[in-house]
Amino acid sequence: MASVIRALAPLFSLALLCACATSGESSDGAKTGKDTGKDTGKDAGKDTGQDAGKDTSDTPEVTNKVAISAVQMIQDCPDEPEPEPPAGSVTADSLAPPSPEPPAKGPSPSVVANRRGGGDFVQPCDQSTMQLTLESSAGGAVEVKAIRLLSDGKQVGELTSRKPTAWTDDAYSAWGQTLEAGEPTRASYKLSLPDWGAVEKAIEGESFGRMFTLEVDIEIDGKLETMTSPEFPREQPHVIVT
């Protein structure tokens, strides 16, 4: 019996070595698969996140250029009457029943005060205005949203704008407040006057001889732009002596 055991001992040792070798290979293989899956998932997730964050759009960025080139602050003059409609055209007013003639009125106090030397002479009125330069790479509608009067960087009043015009053919003409893509536009707006009494209270002094700036919010195709004007003074009205 002992001789049989001694004869089989090498066979048991060989079987044990094969089993250990097989177990090691399986362990290493599982580890390798685990690492490979982990790295693959990590790299795939990283690449996917980076690609998702990148802007693959080919749409160019819209750029707007706006600036206030000049401001004139003197008076706020009455607007000229709208032109009469062509003869024979039908309007809402022409369809309405006629109203009684209003009583005759004399000239307004402002006209009388401006007359010099009798007659019908009326002092000229110098309208307050601001001139702008505007350009948009995409074009679009333009709207002045707010105008603030500043003194030493502090808001001291508010103004409004009206009657936009644009420079074409060596003259300013009525403008529909629309920009063509890439085309610079020189525009002008009439300005109201601030409450000068409130302004002088805010600055604690005279408004004449003081320098001001305008801060203007302008919307171009839905995008708000804010600009500041060069400094300007409040000017005395021009009076013609007769």
C-alpha cells in the first residue's frame, strides 16, 4: 500500500499545480475584463460629455454697434403737422360726421411772446436732438427704450424721443427704425426736455454752464444695448433781435 501511495504522489502534485494555474488565469481574466469595462465606460462617458458641451452650430454670433455721436439740448419745439392726404383719398376722418366749427382763437401766448416789432414774426425754435450711428450684423427693428440725463455720472432727469429720421441722399428723412444687415445707419431723434427745476434741485445749482451726458437704452432685434453720449451743455435759445 505504501508503495502505491508513493507511486501516485507525483500525479496528485501535478493535478494540484494545474488547478492552481487554472484558478490564477481565471482571476486575472476577470480582473482584466473588469478594468477594461471600467475604462471603456469612463472614456466613453467623458468623450460624450465633451462632445455634447461643444457648440456644433454654424450660426455666426450677432454683433451690434451703437454710439451717440452728438446731443443738442436747447428747446422742445412743436412738431410740424402731418402732410394732408392726397385729394380724393378716403380716410376715417372723411367718413365721420362733420363737427361744428370751433370758435376762432387768437395766437398762443408763446407766439405772442416771441413776436418782436409787431407783424407775424415768430422767433425760431431750436429743437433738442441726439444723433446716433447704428449697425447690426443681422439687421432688425430698433427701439429707444429709455433715456436718462446724467450729471457727474448720477441720474438727474429723464427724457423721451420721437420722430426718428435717417441720413439718406444728403438729408435726413423719415425712418422706420429698421436696420439692414451689415449696413451702418446715421439716425437722429427729437428729444423732449427734462424737468429743469428738478434737475437743478438734484445738482444743487444752475443747469446752464453745467455739462451733462445721456445714457440711452436701445433695443436692436430684441437685444438691449446701453450707450453713453459725449458731454454736452444746456444751451440758451437763439433769439433774433428785430
